[in-house]
Amino acid sequence: MNGRLEDMEIIPKYDSMIERLSSGEKITCKKCGKGIYRPFNPKVKVNHCYICDNCGDGYHWDPVVEVK
């Protein structure tokens, strides 16, 4: 790859799992392959933790906060 725009891979709209989950996309569990990741606390506006409704596997992220 030489860095030219025409040689670069097209990046999908949601390139990270947390963006896909936050947008409401239903993602199959990567551990069991049967369940769907659900918000740990569906009552709040922003979730940082999603749990598989079949096996209990979790996906957690910590937001990056920049203090100036």
C-alpha cells in the first residue's frame, strides 16, 4: 500500500463494535454465537457495557475524556 486514496480500503460507516451497539444494531455474541448483546442498563441514554442474553459474556468500553 502506497498511501494513495484509490488504494485505500473503504471503511464502513460503523467501524467499531461500540458504535454499532450504540446505534441499536443487534450483534451476535462472539463467544457463544447464539445470543445478542443487550445494554446492561437499558434505562440510561448511553451504555458502556453490553451483555449477551444467552451466555452472559460482556463487552465493556471506557470513554476517553480529554481534560484541557
